[in-house]
Amino acid sequence: MMMPRAAHSVPAVVSLFAWPDLVALAEMERERQALIARIATLPRNSHRRIVLAARLQDITHRSLAAQVDLRRRRP
């Protein structure tokens, strides 16, 4: 269903202004992993699984958008 994702690459020197964004990205990744684990335990066609999958998709979208924004702002 989902493709495995590469580990986040953190630049060697990170601006202090970027740390809150990196913390938010790490939190989103933890939430994604928790949702993936919860989804795996539910029956395939259950309503709860579908709701969690939609939430997972939303978090993934926001995480990718934040990563792109962070890379654009990088010097």
C-alpha cells in the first residue's frame, strides 16, 4: 500500500530558525508511525481503518509539504 520512506536527511549545519520545523517534522513522523501500527491491527474494510488511513494520508501530505518548504528556505 505505502512505499517505504527514506530516513530524513538533516543537514550538518542547521539554522537555529529551522529547529522548530525539524521538531514538527519529527513529531509528524512519530504520529505517522503510530497510525501505521494502528491501521495494521484493524480489519481491512473497517470504518475505523479507513478514517485512520485518511488521517495518515493528510499527515503525510503535510509532512512532505513542510519538508519542501524547509528545503526552499535553506541557504
